Amino acid sequence: MSTPLTAEEAANLANLPLRSFRQRMSRLNDTPDDLRAPRQPGERARRYDAKKIARWIESGLTTTSRPKNLAKPPAKNATTYTGTATRHSRQISAHFKELDLTVTARNTAELEELAQLEIAERFKTPLAQVRVILEFDLPEKTKGDLAQLTEAKQQVKELQQKITDLQKSTAADLMALGWKTSEIAEVLGVTSSRVYQILNNE
């Protein structure tokens, strides 16, 4: 029988900060994937089963189980908390300045859920009453590139709409002159089915 590990010992074994370890465990505790050892009489803080922790590390530190009370989408009247997210190699963290809270995870989905859990626990409020928004801390060049990308996408969208409008106008004019669908398709450089869509569905 393996010696139970404290949270600090288990976190060190997994090479995780203690806070991050506890956050991950909050998703596994009281689920079929609970990594804690059986509760001992008089035990204040639950310890962790060393063998289970070892298997968890080998599996890639997965935290697919969800707490029984984990909320689905936040309620419409949920309080919103905005965090600044930063990527650090294999992990991503979010700092909530107004709460002096930093949460770390492997991806943004996990980060949002862990932040929601931590905030709900801090304020003793239902998870559905907590909405988390992440704003990414990006290099200035990347911000500039993204701004240009957004503008380019809008221009493409507007240009595509213009193309569609001109195709429809042209197809309608030729149809009125007695042209066949296949002939219109050849002129427009599209398929006959696309001509039908242009004339009837857009």
C-alpha cells in the first residue's frame, strides 16, 4: 500500500504550482476520477493516493471529469469578471486584477472553467452567477496584424456580397432575355445549380 501524499507533495510530483494543482483537483474531487486516498479518522486535509497520482501524470494530467455542480452557460444576470490571459509555453494563465487572482491551465477552455470555479468558491455564489471573459495579452505587432486581419475580413465580406449582387442581377437579366440556366452558368463561370441558388435563394 503506497504512502498517501499531501497536496504539496503531489503538486511537486506533478511539477505543478500548488494553486494550479488544487484547481485541477477541484475538477476531479468527488468524481469517479478522484485521486485522493480514503479519508482517515481525524484527518484535516485529504491526502492523495501516490499510485493514482502517478497514473494521472502518465496520462498527461488530464482533468476531463467535471464537478457535479459545474454550471452550464452562465445565467443572463451573471456577474462578469474579466481576466488578462497570457500564454506561457505549455500553460496559459489569467490574472483578474480586481480580485488579485491568477489562474493557470493548459488551454483557454480549462482556464475559463477553473476561473469560474475559483471565483464562485471565493464569493460563495452559484457557478451560474459567474461569467468569465478573457482578454489576451498580445505583442503590439500581433495586435496590429489582428486589426488588419479583421479589417480585411470585413472587406472580403463586403466584396463577396457585391459579387453575389452582380451575379444575381446579371443572371436575372439574361434569364429575362431567354437564356438557359446552363448558358448563364457558363457566362458567370459557375455551375448551373449555383445559378439556381443565386436566382432563388439569395
